[in-house]
Amino acid sequence: MGMSDKIKELVAIGASFTVNCQPCLQYHAEKAAEYGAAPEEIASAIEIGRCVRKGAGAKMDKFSAPFSATAETGTGRTQEAGCCMR
């Protein structure tokens, strides 16, 4: 059994936020609501996207530091290889 349309739209909301696509976020938020997503569920999907984007940005800052003398290292927190959210 696959994901419901509501869950697919919530995933798309998180992905849209992560890649900074405003038109996609608008579209998928509206579709998720049509499929019965509560405002709290949409907000939660956005927060997950926000966490992924923040973690990915920090990892990229750290990764790119050797290539640029002016690169910021983000939070200063060391993250092990793996998921950006951990």
C-alpha cells in the first residue's frame, strides 16, 4: 500500500521549503489542505523542511571551508556523516 495523497503533499511541502521554492510550497500546501491536512500538519511539514535545510547548510559550510579562507563554519557543531537532521 502506498502513501495517501495527503501524506504525499505533506512530503512535497517539506521538500518545497527545503529547496526554497515558494510557488511549489503554495501549491502543495493548498493541495494538502484539499486532501484534509490540518494547519498543524502543514506547519509540521514546513518545520521538518526547515531543519533539513538548516542542517544541510551547516554541513555545506563546513565542507566548503577548506576551499575558501572566508567560509563560515555555521554552528561550530561537529556532525557525523549521515542524515543532515541528526
